Amino acid sequence: MKIVICHGQNHKGSTYHIARALADKIGGEITEFFLPRDFGEYCVGCGNCFMKGEEKCPHYDKIRRITEAIDESDVIILDSPVYVYHATGAMKVLLDHYGYRWMVHRPSENMFHKQGVVISTAAGAGMKSTNQDMADSLFFWGVPKIYRYGKAVAALRWEDVSDKTKEEIDRKTSAIASSIQKNHGFVKPGLKTRLYFAIMRQIQKKGMMSPQDRAYWSRKGWLEKERPWK
């Protein structure tokens, strides 16, 4: 399996250690990116990705390496420590650049066969909303199977996390890794994803989005009988 990890921070804290442990347990080729070190350009709201194509984004060349790794992967892991009850700004900066890939615009068909994981940690709370920040993008990209893991570690440093908590983390990451291995090659979109896709298809058929989007859907055959998960 090919695994890509996008870390929502540069430092190797609790969130990093959990994500990396999970990837190691899944096994396979692992590619990691640290944000904002590997990408930190703010979306400027130019709209080029929507109206002219993603290659017209002023940051296209800088983000392309991450995009290619995501496309080639079988498993996408997004992780972020909790910052004021949400994902880090660095993670948001990355995800903002993939708005054009949401189902309402130009989703990539390879996303509909992947598995995704969102991971967050905090000393106390905020993991649910932080994981939701990242899971939203995975779902609207078309990823059909998304695992969520949020953990209150009651510490600011991984070295200070208690042995009991680390044992709980070990059991949980082992369980998620086992599920991912079992589901590899057998993942298909569920009812919710198919329903959203059907709604977006009607929007595209009515010409409510950009000509670039409609041409893309037409080229893929999705306005007719073809579907990205077939």
C-alpha cells in the first residue's frame, strides 16, 4: 500500500507520533509532508482553479508534489493538533487549495477508491471539531471510507504522555490499521457519497457551475451513465 501523511505542523509531537505509528502498522510505502514547511502558501482567492483550471493556480508548482502523492496513495492520513478547537492554519491552507476537487466541481475519480484517516490530539478537548475540519475535505473529495481518531493526551509533549495513554493509543491505532488492511481493494462509496454525487451531477447538468466544471464532467461521462467508482 502507498500511504501519504500530511502533518498539520512542523514539529514531531503527539499528533505526529500517532499518525506515524498508524502508518507503520498499516505497512507499505510512506510519504510524509510537514506543514507549513512543505507548503505554506495562502489561497489568494483568484478563482483560477475553478474558472480556468488548477494548473492556473499561482501556487500550482509548489503544491504539485503533494497533489501527486495524494493521487498515487491508497491511504490518506491528515493529522493536526487542536488549535483553538480546530485544525491548524497550516492544514487549512493546504485544504483551501483543493476546493476545486470537491464533488460540486471537479473531483478526481481515484479518490472514490481510497481510505482516509483524520487524527487530532489536544491536552484536553476540541478533537471532534478538528477532525471534522479535515474529514469534510476527504468526504467531498469523494473518499468513501474515513476513520477518525481524536485523543486527549493531557500533555504538551509526547515525552510527557502517560504510559497508560500510550497503551490506549497503541490499541486504537492497531485496530484502525487492521481495518484498513482488511478493506484495502474493497472500498466503494456508500449511500451518502452516491447521494451527494447525484445531487452534484444534477447541478452540473443544469449548467449551474463553471464551463470548466461542466466540460470536465462531460469528458468523464458522468453526465451520462459513467460513475467514478466503476
